[in-house]
Amino acid sequence: MADPSSFSSSPKLVYFVLIPLLMLSALVILLNQKPSASFSWPPQPLSYTPASATTIVEDQPPPPPPPPPPVVESMRKHVDSDKLDMVEASLAKARANIHEAQRNNESSDDADYVPQGPFYRNPNAFHRSYLEMENTLRFYIYEEGEPPLFHYSKSLGILGIEGIIIHQMEISKFRTRDPQKAHLFLVPLSVQSIVAYAYVRHNRAWDPLQNIARDYINLISTNHPYWNRTLGHDHFIIGCHDWTPTVSRGVAHLYKNSIRVLCNANTSEGFKPETDVSMPEIHLPEGTTEGLIGGPGAENRSILVFYAGGIHGYIREVLMEKWRNRDKEVQVHEYLPKSMSYYGMMRRSKYCICPSGWEVASPRMVEAIYMGCVPLLLKDHYAKPFDDVLDWTKFAVEVEVKDIPNLKNILKAIPPHRYVEMQRNGVKVRRHFEVNFPPRRYDVFHMILHSVWLRRINLQLHHAH
């Protein structure tokens, strides 16, 4: 039988020897743990001639970002570091080729179209960038989610460009089914559909709408490693609904990091020109551009300036107060007489007023370009589409709201030859705003995608091996 004294000493052994050893071992293990992932995104500026800098003043600060979700081992093992390095190497090569084309002022061969003209900020750099996009870019679309909230949006009405572009992304040759080959990731939610199916009328509670976006990001970040890998920096969304910026605010990293392709490109409401993409609002009443494109030349337009539309927002109120039915040369109407055709008036006018409504975007800008009327932009804080590439001063006129009373004198002061140049430049630049089924090179689909490409190529992903 064992000595009873040995039993009495056992508790002392446990308390004074074994427990301290166990605590010390746990501490050593914790100190030797490595972080699950790390990332950084230093900018690699592409030296296009930049658009004028815009100060961003947000109407309210974005919600504080939540802590990033953990990247667990079961997710990380699906990321092939070699493939990720190949993706980044392809971007680095494209970036170098664009820089070289700009430095040497080199043009590129293209049997279809070679960008030329004063309305391009740098035609050679744009052309090389576009060709590099065609040869390199691949994006992945998450398959989670079902229509109508995901992978679908209406393609008719003034917000129809959202549905058109989402559909064309789904069938695009740039789409890859292998996410490890992707340079970009499309989050296929539709705010237009979310509002249509989840919004309670007369109730401006944003939480139900934001929760749908938040839940979807949580779903893809749980099922895949790609969102967590960059906290959304190489992801993009597409939205033409006025509320898309507000819905995106409900997901901190979506608002702060991701590329948001927005019609409501208002820099005073958080639109970031260096990260986000301005998408033109395009209304196709019959679903195609048939009957919308074309108009008389500059010498066959007898009306100085034209506008017709509802009074939505203070800019239109000022316009109506100063000019409605007051001058035969300044044709400003709230409602057109039945004897007048809206498109017919656009085709007879030299300048077409494109004012903001409740929000900055309006389909009138593209309607004017389609019909050969020089757009006159009356907008505050608007980031113009494709401003990285196009010099809008060569085919449009911008007038500040405070100058609305002097509108006629401003337009009369433009020399006739200058007007003719703008009108003809607008006809040439029109190809970049045309909607085609299927898409054609350099059309609005490809210009939107190129704008996203520019923002992706300016970022270098550093992955922790």
C-alpha cells in the first residue's frame, strides 16, 4: 500500500508545479502565433492628365468600420499565392506599357478605332490602356443570390442603364469563372431591385435596405476568401438608383474601399472620384437607341438653348423662375405644348440644358449628345462620366447656378466657330455613350469597364504569403 503521506503532498504538487507550467506553456503558444493575414494598398499613380481636383464634403460621416472578419485557415487554403502573384504581375506589365506609351507619345495599331481628337485628355495613353484592358482584364461575379435582388435589375426607365450594364457584365467575355484568375470581383446586388422589393413606402428607414447589402457581403466573405483578403478594395458594385450611395454606407468597407459605379456621382454626398466611377444615366424609352441618335449639323439649328422638364430641386426652380416662357431664344418650359416634340426641339437647338433634379444625374446629358445638341450642364458637385479620359470642355458647357440669370449672355459670348467645334466634337465622342446589344468596342459598357479598370490598375495588392 502506498504511503498516505504521498497523498497529502499531491495538492501542493498540483498547485505549485503543474498549474504554473501549464500557464507558462499557453503564454508561449500565444506569443508565437502569427497573424492570419495582412494587406496594404499603396497607390501606383497612373499619370493620365487628371481631372480637376474635387474636394469631397460628405453630408454625414460614414459609420465606423467594424473589425474585419477573421480569415480562417479553411478559407486561406483556397487562395493560391502563385496565381495571385500572376494576376498582380499582369497588372504591373499593363501599367508599365501604358506609362511607356505616354512617355514616348506612342500610338497603337487598331483596325477598328484609334482615339484621336482634342476631346481626349491623352489619346495615346487612353488607347494603350484600353488595349491592355482588352488583353488582360478578367472579373469574377459571385454566384450567390437569386434574382430579382441579385444578378438582375430592370433595364427600362430612366434607371434602366443599371439593368443593362449588370446583364452585359453577366455575359461579358471579360468574365472568368475562376476567381483565382480575377483582377476584380463584381458584387451583383441591385439597389434598384432592393428598393422595389424591400422598401416600405413613406418610410425612410435605411436599415432594411442596408441590411440586405450587409448580409450579402457577410455571405460572400464567409464562403470565399477574396473579400477578406483586401477588405473589398478589388470589388465593385453597379447602381443607378439615387439611393445606392446611402445603401452602400451600411457596409463600411463597401463604402470606404470598394469601387462604386454610380449614376448619382455627387461629391458632396461621398462620391470619391479617385475610387468611384461615374456612370451616365441613359433613358432608352423603347429599350434601344433606335430613333435617338442623330440630328442636324451645327449650321441647321435655329434655337439658342432648350429645356423642358419638371421642377425637381432648387436648380430647376431657379431656372424656371428666371427663364420660363420669357425669351424666344431661351426655350425653357415645364411642360411642352402638344404641338412641340421634345426630341424635335433638342434637334433644333444649339445648346440643351441638363440641370440636376433632386439628384445630380439626369438622362438629358446623354440625350443631348445623342442628338447633336451641346450639353449645358447646370450641376453642383457632379463628377462627370469618363472624366479620366474625356475633356468635357471640348464638347459641353458648364454654367454655375449663380450665373443662371446671365445664361443668354454667356451663350451669346461663345464665338460661332467655338460652338461649331463643340458640336462636332460631341458627334465624335458620342460612340462612348452609345448602348449596344451586344456591346461594341469603345461603347458605354466598355467605357464604364475601362473606368473600373483604371481604378484597379492604380492599386497594387500585397498578399502575405
